[in-house]
Amino acid sequence: MPLLPLTPGLVISAMLRFNNGLFAPHDPDCVIMRAIGSVEERISAALPYVLTRYDAQKVETITDLQIAEEFEGTGFYRPEKEQEYIDMLGGRADLFELVSTAIAERSA
């Protein structure tokens, strides 16, 4: 099945499938939240995993079926909801740049 082109929204959707707590609020006083890290740390960990799965799916079927669904357009992501996924970044330009740069570096 053909893959959707990588966009920030698609990558965010795939990262959410990888880590459902991706955007959970971070409270440094909570031992559990310290263990799972800040939003920045969670995105930085999920991003390379998701992009690696995308590359793997281009040549073979990947075993992470939830992420595969996002890339194939059969999961939650829909192109018409691109901005809604970007909005999950809370207007944080640094997080948007992190995701966008990772996509752009793959295309370079």
C-alpha cells in the first residue's frame, strides 16, 4: 500500500500512536512525570523511531501496525486534519521546528 507523504501532522499522529502520553502535562515534582520526561524529551525520543519506521515501511511491512496505519492513511490521521495535529504542539515554534527539520533533513 502506498504511503502518505511525510508532513508534520502525519509525524505527530504517528508519534501519538507510538506514545499516547506524548503531550501529557509535565510536572517535575511528580516522580512518574520525571520518569517519562518532558514533552520535549518525549518528542525527541519518538521522532527518530517514527521516521525509521516510515523508511522501513517503504521497503517492507513493518511490525508496528498502529504506526503503519498512520503512514498508509488508514489510522487516525487525515490530511484535512493536518493543522489540528500541528496545533497539538501548543503553538511552540521550537517543537514545530524540531519535527519539520527532521522531515526536511530526510529529504535533503
